[in-house]
Amino acid sequence: MLLFAGTDTSSSIMEWALSLLLNHSEVLLKAQKEIDEYIGPDRLIDEADLAQLPYLRSIINETLRMYPPAPLLVPHESSEECLVGGFRIPHGTMLFVNMWAIHNDPKIWLDPRKFRPDRFNGLEGARDGFRLMPFGYGRRSCPGEGLALRMVGLALGSLIQCFEWQRIDDKSVDMTERPGFTMAKAQPLKAICRPRLSMLKLFSQ
């Protein structure tokens, strides 16, 4: 279970992120520009660079908002009786949090089904109060949050820095979701990539 949670979710996030970028080329170009301006063509992106790439982090946050890898958080149990939204929750009740519904609630987010990374300008990490919680919240939140954000940021940043990406045809990438414990694409991503000309010198070393 630990291996599954640490690999399937991260690869799923990257697949959703690349799919969104292919459908929004202007966002991809802006991310490439940020990486080019900060890192340049003479070296590859490093983990230490992630803190200086806020737009890349915004892309990841927006992907996590729209397509949280675990749309239902792991079950919790109420430690005492309480009221939530006018409903009485008895002590010992098993609780399931629908994170997808929170992340896509039009009462909380403006145009929730639109891919807009700029909405996360200035946000540190992957939490925005109780609005954005892809890794859960509190003592029982996902212990792999820090590692996941670093690994996804480094992998996605490398793909953006090193390659030009385009769709296989003029149609938008199919964003249909497949039912399951984790949120995966119904149709696996297919795309065309080629090395960026600015990176060829580095690749040849």
C-alpha cells in the first residue's frame, strides 16, 4: 500500500499536469520562460530551484485542485459529537471527506473547472486553509506531502525545461476521469515531444 501510494499518485499528478499544459499552451510557454530565466540552458533544474519557481508550483497546485490524486480522503472517525453544516455527527462516526467536491465547489472557487494557475500566486506549499487540501489536513494528513511536491516539481520541471511538447493531433487532450480509489485518466496521455534546441548543447555533454 505504501509503495502504491507513493508511486501511482505522483505519476497520476504528472500525467494530469502535462495533459492540462498541452490543452493550455500559453501556460506551458509561461512555465518554460520562468525556468529559462532563472536556470538558463547550461544546467538542469535541481531540487533547490523549486522554491524560486512559483509559477511551476502554481501549476502543480492547480492540478492538485482540479484532479486530486485521492478524491476521497482516507476515512476518519469523529472523536466527539459535533455539528457540521447543521448536521449532528455522533461520537465514533466514520467520516469520508470528498476532497474533489471541495476543490471544485463554485461557492469556494471562481470558475472551478477552468485551469488557472495564477489563482495560486503567493501560496506556499499545497494548502490554502481548508479550501485546498490534496494531502489532507492535521495529524493524519499524508506523511509523503513534502516528498511528493519535490518529486513532482522536479520531474515536471525537467520535462518542461528539456522538451517541446505538442498534442498528437488538433483535438484537445481527453480529460475524462476513470473511477477508482485514485483519480486516473480514462484515456492514457499520448503526446509528441522533442528536445528543445536551447538544451541540445547540454544534452551532448
